[in-house]
Amino acid sequence: MTLPAPALPAWLEKMVPFRRYLVQAGDHRNHVMEIGEGRPVLCVHGNPSWGFLYRKVALALTGQPVRMIMPDLIGLGLSDKPGAVAHTLENHITWFGKLIDVLDLDDLVLVVQDWGGAIGVGAMADRHERLGGLVVLNTALSEPKSNFKATAFHRFGRLPVVSDVAYRLLGFPQIALAAAQGDRSSIKGAVARAYRYPLRDRRHNQAPLALTRMVPDSMDHPSIPALRHVGEFVRSYEGPAEIVWGDRDPVLGRTRNHIARMLPQADVTRTDGGHFLQEEVPKEIAKAILRVAGSS
């Protein structure tokens, strides 16, 4: 079931020249943008972005036989925003799986980045017959090693009071996305404003902190079982795959070799991009999508 999408201000509407709609998937509504016709390409963002992140990739594929589908994860973008307690990895996987089922996507190419990796692949693990190809951007696709140490970014997200003030009142990290880029000028002006826009209301900006805390800080963390399931699926996946990586990502850049070992069939395209590499190297990502879409 699809519903009309909420209106956007004129300045932002111009930046997303796509068909937009809401999908009622279970108890929540996902905002979705799409363009083109052909093989479905489902693009999954992470924290704290939204489908806007993939606009340059989608426009780079104009005229190609692909249907670019760019949903907003629950809690982010223009999708429904439940309270913080609802944000578990298991719930996100369930919610995203329902979206795939409602859209009835088959032989899809899945493109994932940041939390979109575990969420998107986690949903496909129970729908493997729908998956036709995989394009992996900067993300994590398994549980961490037992001796891992959380990044400074994720340790900050667990500081009492300070992190709540930064995230809920000051709009972190969406006010500082440029700091995670190879080229900091890639997110500025209207682009930076567009990332802040969906979370501007303090009553409904709980997801960024909740998703930060969804990242494990120990092997006893509630996300570990779901991440282990994702890793098992990825290691067993033998279909077409490509990896496009931003080596200048201060959050997940160091996981590139681990991802490559998990997907030995995937060619790796290394770039000077940062965490939100879709802003910096959209053409390289578009080429990887076409290679995967054309190989199966």
C-alpha cells in the first residue's frame, strides 16, 4: 500500500527530482524515492542520513535499465519516527524486510552503506531468493572480533548526559557530517542543510543516538546475535558482488579488508572518499551497480 509523500520545501524538492511516496509496511511507513525502469536496485543508507544520500548515484544512472529505489530507514528521513526504545537491530531488519515484501522486489541488486549493511543484508538473509546482486560501500557486515575496541565516535555516543545533549539538542552528528568526508566541501551549504532537514524537530530526532548505541560496545551487546547471522549469510553468498570503498572514512575505513575477505568474488574499487562516499564518488558506485546488474 502506497500513500502520498509529505511535502518538501521548494529548495529541497529541486534536489530530489524523483517519484516519492510512503509505503505502509507493518506498523510503520517508509518514505521512498525512486527513478527509472528496469532491474530493481535497492539502496540502503545508514545513520543519520536518508535516501537523499543516493541522489547523485541515481542521477548518474539516468537512462540505464535500472529502477533506483531509495527508501528512508524507520526513524530517519521522512519515514515514521518511533521512540528510542524501538531501535534495535532486530526491529530494523524486520521493518526493512516488510518493506521489501510490500514492494515485491525480486532479482534485486542491494546497495548498502553504514547501518544499511546489516539492516539490508539482514533482511535479505531471510529472503535470499529475492537477492540478485550486492554492492557494498563503507559498512560492517558481521559481528566484531572478540577483542575489538569501539571507535571514538561510538564511545562518545554512550557518554551519559553529554551525548544526549549533543544528539538531541544540538543535532549531532548530522551537523558535522563533513568531518567524516575525504573532501569536506562535499557536504556543505544546501547539501548539509538537506541532511539536517528531516531531523530538525527535537521531538522526533531520537534515531541518531539510538542507532549509535545500537553499535556493539562488547560481545554481550544485544546487536551481536543479529550481526552474527548477517555475517554467516554474507560468507555463504556466492552471487555477483562489488565493493566500492572510501579509504578516508574515519568511522569504518579500516574494515575494508575484512569485507573483502568475506566476499572473495567481489572486485574492490578503492577511492579517496570518506564515510558518505556517495557524495564524493557517485560515478564509481554507479559503474559498480551496472557491473553487478549486468552479470546476473
